[in-house]
Amino acid sequence: MEENMREVYTADKMYRVEMMQQMLADHKIECFVLNQKGSGLLLGEIRLFVDEKDEKKALELISKHDM
């Protein structure tokens, strides 16, 4: 993982991460998804990262759109 990447969102459902990823993409913020769910038991989390230069804006947008 790049040192300049910052985690901005975590969820246990992929659709929630995809919704946030699309919303950020609509605002021209590039995202990286790290899926740490185990395929057998479906345990773990899915994490969304952005470049550190976009972290503040991403967190503001997520706080307005997260359900």
C-alpha cells in the first residue's frame, strides 16, 4: 500500500463501499478498495482509501452521505 493513501471509510457490506466509491468518483476523487473479507465465513471488513491530498474533502463528503 502506498504511504500517501489514507483510509476514509470502512464497511462490512460491499454495496456500501461501492456507493461511497461512486459518490467520491462523482467528485473527482480517486479511490482504492481493500477487501479483507474472508470468502468462507464472510468475516472482515472492506476499506476505502484515497490519496492524502483528497482525505479532508473525502471525509467531508462521506459524513454528509453515509447512512
